[in-house]
Amino acid sequence: SCKVFYAKDPLKIVRAQGQYMFDEKGEKYLDCINNVAHVGHSHPYVIKAATKQMELLNTNSRFLHDNLVQYAQRLTATLPEKLSVCYLVNSGSEANDLALRLARQYHGHQDVITLE
């Protein structure tokens, strides 16, 4: 049930920088899909931080590690007291699933409204 974007003339994206993605012919496209609003593609600070972490340990949040706790503490310190709990998940789908389960547990309702 998955569709390829631009099915009639699919793009073959080979690299990205900042807010742009580039196809195999060097054509530039503004990326409005892949979370680039945060820091963009190939941001030097993110690359450096990711490389440093991967040199130490490259795994997801299923295992305990002090960095997870330290990150959660730094993150929640920037938020109001009511938002003092941090859930670390592996993907957007996992985050949505957890949000639905928490809402259902809290309210006791099973109904969901979505927009297409």
C-alpha cells in the first residue's frame, strides 16, 4: 500500500545539503518532507555529534545508557513542569502508537479522528 512519490517520473535523489535535495542529474529540489525544518541535511554540528556517538555506541534506545538519561534531563529542563516526562522512541510511527496508547489509557476512549 506504499506509493512512490512522483510515480510517473520518479526522482532518484543522490545527495542533500541544507534544505535542498539533488537528483542524479544535479537538479535541485526544495525538501519539504524530510524534517529539514529542524537543521537541514548534512548539518556539520549534527554530523559531528552523530559521528562522536557512533564511535562510542551505535544502538537504539532499547538498552540503558547514561546519555539517554542526560539527554532527557536536558530536554525536560527546557519545558514546563507539566511536561517533565520524556519518552524516547525509535520512529515517528512508534511515537504515534505510544501517544495513542497513552491517550486511550488516560481517557478510556478508543475513538480517533485523523485527517488525510
